[in-house]
Amino acid sequence: MNKPQLLLPAGNMDAFKTALLYGADAVYAGLPSMNLRSRENFPIEDLQECIKKSHSLGKKTYLALNLFSRNKDIAKLDAAISTIKFLNPDGLIISDPGIFAKIKKEIPDLPLNVSTQANVCSWLTVDFWQKQGAALCVLGREVSFKEAVEIREKCPDTKLEIFVHGAMCISYSGRCLLSAFMASRSANAGLCAHSCRWKYKSKLVLEEEMRPNEFLELYEDEQGSYILNSKDLCLMPKLNQILCAGFDSLKIEGRNKSEYYIAQTARAYRKAIDDYFENPKDWKADIYMQELLTLQNRGYTTAFFDGVPDGSDQNFNDTASISDWQSAGIVKGYKDCLLEIEVKNKIQKGQEIELLSPYQFEPFKIVIDKMIDGKNNKEIDLMSAGKTGQTIKIPIKDAKLFPKYTVARKRCPSLQD
């Protein structure tokens, strides 16, 4: 067996470099104005720097050009093609067959990967895309493991990628119209308002067609009802089966997620994959799951892995994170025995934080007994996360384990009181 590629998302340059630092084999980002995360903040010059960085490390960068094209988008394609040639990525992620054909004609040597948005859910569909010249197909999240294995067996010459972690959409492969209808924000243009996460109050009765005047009431409690709120995908408990099956790429969702999320998912899955290939017989998911539980999440589900999910895969009570942890900050540099950290959530003197080194899996715990304001170099007792770029400096003797972009975490405030 060969190790699959571990593919991480990035919505900006800091997230990109964090993914590389924590063990991603490849990173995917959006081509500006032509992808399904239109709020992604990734200027062309930053993308250029990141692609060069990934190539210098022997790693890959893929650009998402995965929008569903409308007539107004076609005029942008020539400029997009010029940008792609300038950036020189390792491949494109495409969902629209028209755009696929256009890019294939204009840049014939560039590998084209078929996006999950294309609803690739059978070996016949994979075979179709292979004949069009696809280098890889991303299987839809609706595909069960049994189906994916059959696709792998039927299509041995096509690279296959599966999602292993991230948010789940209530709609088929993310093709949702709720947001467009309810908030005039199209999910298929990267502007989803997450209408499926809203709290709905029900004041309805149902009358079945063949039973007139027999009314069925819908009940809710004082919390309302989150009837469309899916838990988050996490296939770590099934990772050993996935690695045995011989898929080519494992994908993490989340181009709009924080650097802490990028670091933790990269760190956990990198370690889990490497440990499995070193000692598959004794591999267990527990220690990696403990780390993934420190991420903000709505509860985890294996979704369609074993077939159509049941009600346990939904969180009907609320959409709040169930994690006991939150990001503390990100290392910006080290000088004069002081580690500078950009604060993401309130930090105070006497508090314990954990630094997550990219070079060791065990968290490094430190109690902050001295804290200096990064702006005026005065000693302080507390720093709140207000404006972007607020930093603190804390004394630490050896910072080799904590290079720039190292993330730190802390317990949620309610658990520290």
C-alpha cells in the first residue's frame, strides 16, 4: 500500500503555511472569483508565494475552479486561464463539464480533478470522467464505504479522493437552494447563509392524503428545533479501513476555517496515517480522536460511511460547539527568549495554555506567569482578543519546537472558573 495524499484547505496565506507546517502533502485554495468560496481572502500575489513555497518543500497546490458556470461567468474564463498559467498550480478542481472541456483544451497538460460538486457517486461516472481526461475524481460524501471500495476495484487506473473530515451539508453534495430563497445568498456562489443551522419554530399539523381530518402535530420544546442541523463529518474511527482500501487522497473540508482548525486536522490525520503505516496491527483511533475533539464541532458523525445515516447523525438541540477547548493564539515569532503570540481568545496571567508543536504530538503545557504587551512592551495581566494583530510575549527558554504559525489552545472560560 502507498500512503494517500493528505489534502488540507486554505482560505488565506496564513492557513496555507499552517497546513504545510503541520504535515499536509498538498493544499487546495480557491481561484479568486471563480470558486465556491467567494469570501475566501486569497490575493493572487499571496497564492503565487504559497505555490512556490509548497513546491520548494516537494508538496502540491491545487486551485478550485469549481463554480457552476452561468453565462456571465464565461467572459471571465480567458482571464482565469491566464492567471492559472501564471500561478502554475499542480492541478485544478472543477465541477462544471463545460469549464472542464475549456481548460482541457487550453491547458492540456494540467491535471484536472473532478470536484465533489459533480456528484461522482458510481464507478460508471468515474469511468466517464476518466475518458474526458480527468486525473482524479472526488467521490461524493453520499457514497458509502462499500460503494467506494467497489468504485476503487472497477476503476483501478483513476485516482480517487474522499472527504474524511469537515462540515456536512444537509443537501445533496452541497447543492442547496435554502440560502438563496431565504437570504438571497446563493450557496452555489460561495455565499451560503447556513439556513440549515437556523432555529425553526414549528406551528404545523400534517394531514396525510388518504386520511382526511386525521391531523398529526409537530412538537417542539422551549429550545425550538434545529431540524436540518447535521453533525460534522469525522472518519478518524474508520481511517484504518480507508487506508487499507487504497484511496489516493484524503481530503479535509474547510477553506473558511481558522488556522487552529487547519493545524489540528493536519496534525491529527498526519500522525494517524503515519502511525498506521508503521504499525497497522496495533493502530487505534482513540488518541487522535482526543485531539479532534478539541476543535469546535457540533458533534461528530461518520455520515454515509456505513450507509444511509439515521437521526443520530443530526443535532436537533442547537448548533453550538460541544468542544471544551478554543484557540488561544498563533506564534508570530521568537526573540530575546520571548515567544510572541497573536491572541485569538482572551488570555490572562496565571492561565495555562498548550502549544501544539508541529514536531511532537504531545502538547506542551505552560502556565503564563509573565505576559508582555507586544505593542508597547509593558507587562500586563490580561489581553483580550479585539483587533486583529494584538500580540503578547511570554518567556520561554527554547522555542525550537514552536516556529512561526505554531498554534496554541486553552480551555473554554467556563471550564477555567
